[in-house]
Amino acid sequence: MDTAEYLASLRKDIEFDAVLAGEPLGFRTTWGLFSPREIDEGTRLLADYIDVATDDDCLDLGCGYGPIGMFLARKAPQGQTLLVDKDFVAVDYANRNIALNKIDNARAILSNGFDQLPEDARFDVIVSNIPAKVGKELLTLWLHEGLRRLHPGGRFYVVTINGLRQFMKRNLTEVFGDYKKLKQGKTYTVAVAIKGVD
């Protein structure tokens, strides 16, 4: 294969199928997106521990090409799922994957965290695969805004590398007054915080 052929092959979409916590999904991705050839280990672990009701309204915060958001939409067919990412390429591929999988209760929008969400948007479930290099400032914004955007009793699920486990425990406890570790694997930890009903 010469250089031109090789470059042409790199420009083609990457295509793969995956089963995420029992949900079969098809994906189209591209180089430059996070984990473009397969669903990453953290996302797989997270999906195994999310509790979603069929009518929950969900938010996938930092959606990438859409695996978690699409999974949420499938689990909550009577609810609406919103996927957000600050990367326009990720949002484009998330919307393509939503269409590819014929999911009609989900859409992806370009937003840096909660910035572009309608002011009145509220959710039952917010989920995020927190980037390893997330800064304290951005995380503080996400957690406080997440608390505000959840209905009473709403759940904020996160997966992080184990090195951020104590950091997340401290911050979720501080913001939500609640923290529960659901699973600690070899590399990743899944946790949830629930918004009080008062």
C-alpha cells in the first residue's frame, strides 16, 4: 500500500458493533475521537452499573461519539436523552450513530458542559465518563450545575480512573452530600451521587 492509499484508508470511517450492558449498538467513528476502535473499558464498566427507569430523562455529559447516551436512550424509551460534547466532530458522529441505530428519543448538541443547555432543562439521570485530565475548576462547575439540573432524587453517575477515586468521593460528597461507590475495577471506579428530595 502506498502513502496515498494509506492516507485514504485513514480518512474512512471506522466501523464496529458492540454490546453495551446487553444493548447491541453499531458505531461509526474517526481518528481523533476518544477510543475510536472500540468501547473503552471505563464506559463498559459504567453501563453495567447505571440504573435507569423507562421514562427517565437523561444527560450524557461529554458524550464522545455517543455510546453511553445511546445506551441510556434505549433503556429509557419513554424519556428523552440529551448528549453533549465540546468537540464538534464528536457531536457530529454521535448524531450519526443515533440515526444509524434508529434511536428516536436522543440527540447530541455542541456544548461545553452545561453551557448551551436550555435554562429549564432538568434530568433524572446525568452520566459522565470523567476525563482523566479534568481540571478541578471544570469538575466543580459540572458537579454544581449537575446538582442544579437534576430533579429531586435524580442520580449523577461517574466513572473515573482509580487515581481520581478519592478526589471524586470528596467532591461529590461536598456538592451533593452523598456518595456511593458502585464498583472499583482494575483501572476504573464507578460511583453515584443522589440529589436529596428536600
